[in-house]
Amino acid sequence: MRWVSHYFGSFFFAFLTTSFIASVIIKTDFVSSVSADTDHTCQSLNLMQSEYEFLEPVPIYDQGATNTCYAHVLSQQLEYALRKQKKWSGEDHLSPYWIATAHKTEGHPLLRIRSSKLGFSSVHLALGNLRESKVCKPSIVSAGIVRTKGAISMSDEDFFFLFEKFWAYTVPSIPREFNLILDHLRQEETFLSWWTDRILERKTLQEGSLLEVFERVKELRQEAPKVLESTRYMRDYIFGECQFENLLSYHIPPLSPLGRGMFYETNTTLSGQIDQVLRGTRHSAQPAVIGYCGRVFDIEKENIPWFSFLLPRVLRATLFEERCSPHYSLVVAQKPLPTDKTGCQYLVRNTRGSLVFSKQDDCLCDLGDGRATACRYNDLKDRGIIPKKVFGCWARGSELLPEIFDLAFLRF
């Protein structure tokens, strides 16, 4: 998980300065802190079971290296809410790439963090823009992506990652050789850290797909020379038909942050708030949206300095961003610790692809029968079993709660 931090850059500095503006402009009211008893006993609650009808059809996405965790989490949470309200059904899904594109090109300019890239932002800002721009029909979004890819056979997450990388090097007035561009990209630490683990394993380079994507992006940019930002091209061309009758008139519920802006909430309070979201104490039962330090699942994580507990949670994640590896996910279940009934462990839904494990923790897998079964990476590896899907992995509350800097739920 350590590499995640490289993709967030100065996001949290922008998050600090825009969180208050966002609460005013996009009308996401900060909910007052929920008190929790200090002797709170953790109660088991699993939406994978109680809400299976609405949660199971929602796909486990692989965001790849696009840095769009905020959009991928929103797409899951919104689709879950719409299915529960009987407004969404079937095999269509709400596209995270439409959510990211709409956010980076619509709404108030002050609320667009790094508008030239799909990645780097907050769930609160993105949902505010989506409520204004509406949900685009899945068939229109899919058609736009297929049309843009042409004959390229590649996952959406890898294609959009490469699309943004190559867009900056295909300015019509400044021709560049592909090999020189590739050499430059190889020198980028962020490029290599992801590239080595994923693209090379898929033998994309050897199969020539990299050059194919480059030529395709170059062709697309020459057709639209006046478009300077890749996100604006996506909005006007890839998703250009997402307007008028192709926008769905669903009411999108607001996303409400919990606590006092996540500055000085105690772990006990956060535990009580997650319990209320999962249980549906205030609104409909649903997964809890969390922004947290992804280092929780990193075996080789570096410790944040001891004095950091004196800092607000958001500021802590900002100042020690590289060690934090900020990320967004959904909490879909909780259960008591085997040896401490007052402490919880939480099931964090997978966001890195349907087969990604947390290698040092207990996870929940579909071993082929459609059921969620307890599993561990090393155990399955030793037995030569490849699960059909990894739903998510458990994190101890004592490790996860201190790393949370954002917690929210949909008001429906």
C-alpha cells in the first residue's frame, strides 16, 4: 500500500482549505458528534448477510493506478442506495469514470482539486458535482469508452491511466518520439512503482499494447487540438452524449460527514458512529464510507511520529502523507475481537480488484460457491486455491480507527 501516497500529492492540503467551502456550497451538513459509551460492547453486524440482496450485485472495482478511489467508492455506495430504493436493477453499474469526469469538469472551480487529472479528490466534493450533473446512463458511458478504445483490448483502469499519461506528451505542435516518452515515464517513481507490479506482469509491453495506446491517444488529440486538458476531452468527447435525455433523473441523496469535520474525534466515538451507520440508527442501514491511511494493510508500514496524536486527524494525514497512504473504502461489517468483546474488527471492502488480498489479515472470499467464506492468503496459496472473488479483509479496530480521517454516510 505504500505506493498509494505518491498518487495523492498535495490533495490533503487542498482538502483542508476546501472542506468548509464544500460544506456550504454543496450543502453537505456536518453531523454533530455521536457519543459512544466507553464500555461499549461490539455487536456483530454484517451487511454482506443482512443486505446481501443490494450489496452483492455491486461490483468490486479495481481502480488501478488512476487514483480515483473517491469515485470508485461513491459509485459503489450510490448503486447500493439506488438498488435498495428499488431505483436500480439488472447488470448495469454506475460508472466511477463518469463520476470522476463530472467532478473534474463541472461545478465551482474552487472545488476541483487538480482538475486536469481524474484522480486526487474527496468524496464530498465529487458527490456535490454529481448531484448537479446527474447520473449518465450506463449504456452511454460504456459506448463512449468502447468508442474511445477502438480495437485496444485493455481494462478500463489501465487504459485511463495510460490515457492521462500519454495525453501530456501528444501535443500536436510538439511531436515527440514514443521511445523518448517511454524512457521519461520509466524515470517517474510513481510510474515504475505501479508499472512493475501490474503492467509488466500482464506482458503489456511485450505484446505492444503500450505503443497501441500511445498511437490511439495521439490520434484522438490531433482530432481535438483545442482541448488542453484530458479531463475536458473526456467530458466533451468520450462522455459527450451524457446530457439531456441520457441523464437519469434519480434523486441523489447528500453525503453527510460525521463528527466535527474529523478533527479531534476519539476512536471510541468513531466506533459508535460506524455502528450506527451499519445498523441504520439515523438513516437507512448502509456501508460506512471511510477515508483512512491505507498503511493499515501494509506489512512494511512506517510508524507516524509519536506526537502526531496531538494533531487533528486530517492534518495528521496531510503532514505524514507518504507514511499514511490515504485511501477511501467502505466498511461493510463489524464483529467482536475473539479475545476482547469490547473491541471491534471491521470488514473493509476490497477496492483493488476481485482477487487482491491483504496478505497479513483474515479476509472473506468466494471460493466458487457464491458464499462469503473466511480465507487467508497464505493458506489458499499453499493449497493452490484461487478464489473467485475476495470481498474484503478484516482490520482490527485498534489499528483502523486511529487511521481514519473521514467518515460519512448517505442520507436516504
